[in-house]
Amino acid sequence: MDKLRQSLLESPIIEKGEYEYFVHPISDGVPMLRPGLLREIVIRIIRKAEIADVNKIVTPAAMGIHISTAVSLMTDIPIVVIRKRRYGLDGEVSLSKQTGYSESEMYINDVSAGDRVLVLDDVLSTGGTMRAVLDALEQIGADIVALRSEGSFSTMHSPNDPLKSMNVKPFRTEALLKHVMKDGEQVKTPESVQEIAAYARDQLNRLEPEYKRFDNSHIYKVGLSGKLYELRHQLITKNKST
């Protein structure tokens, strides 16, 4: 990365609000971006990133587009650009980004549950944009297990890692346990074999192909609501102490 290193050393520094900001061809488009520098960066990305199963490159507008375009041309992986403009298309996901310079809303289209994406941007400063992008990508495609008594919730917790959680958008709910018998009396008519088969097909069809394939299949995310996570933790703690 000799060309990149030298170009960074030669970058002018300006004041932007309370920050000192370096001006660079990759992050600002000025001074002039030379093909050799871009080529060096792209080759390094391709060699460093695990792109064997990547099916989309995701980049926030605008200064990640030229890097992502160059990577796409060399790998034949399509690009998804995260825009500041809302288009209202099916599956569009909004995200709020907050950086050291501003706060704004951005929108992701054409990313579905099961996609394996490579996220590219020009430079990591405060990390606000990248954090918002990663959080939004995690929200696309997941199951949340909650208590029946919970009215609503907005956070999904990892069942295995107490430090991992994510915000969730509006979702479809379905009871996991359904009453068939109550006080010794049958309260629900048994489903026919045809109905059970139709339900199984419907649930299977909801899964993206990435989860159903035999080679390099993706792991489907399942999380817990806050109250269920706390109840689970309390039961584990209680049983460990007895």
C-alpha cells in the first residue's frame, strides 16, 4: 500500500467545525484521484476480504461508490448504494446515522434476509455511518422469541452473547404454543394432514435460498425479547445456585 501511504502523508489538513479533517482523493474526490492509487486499494480489498460467498457490495453514498464500482468491475459482484433519499420501494429499510459532523436518515434497498454482503466505505472517522449500516443489515431477516404477555418491544437480544443486541422494526407475530387441551377438554379441532403439510410448505417458502442450500448455507438469526432474556437469565442463575 505504498501509494496510499504516501498520498495520506501528503494530504492537506483543514479545520471542519471542532475537527481536523484530512482532504484526500479517496474520501473527497479532490485532489485528483489517480488510477494507480485506486487500483492498489481495490486489489488490497479483494485480497483481504472473504468474497467467495458475497453476493452484494453495499456502500453508503457518495464517496464509497467509486471504490465499490471498481471492486464490482473486478469481481462481477453487484452494488447496492445506500441513499439519503427515500424511494418507498418494497423492502426499503431506513437507518439513522450520526457522525461527528451531522445526523441524517438513509435508506437501503435490494438487500434481503440471507444476503451475504461486503460493506465498503471511503474512510472510518467517528464510525457513526458504519455502525448504522451494520445495525440496519442485521435487522433484515431474523426471528424473535418473546413472552405471550409482552405487549411490544423494540430490542432483540442474542441468546448466546450478553453484549449483542439489535433494534427491530415492525414484525409479524405468531404464537409458538397453542392450546389443544384445557381442563381435560379438547379446545381445538385437530388439523388434517393436508393442513399440516400446507403450513410446513408455507414456513419453508418464507426462508431465503441462502438458508436452504447444502453448501455454504447461512445461519438464521434467532433472538430473545428483553423480558424473556431476563427470565432465562434468572432461571439459569437460580438453578446454578441450587
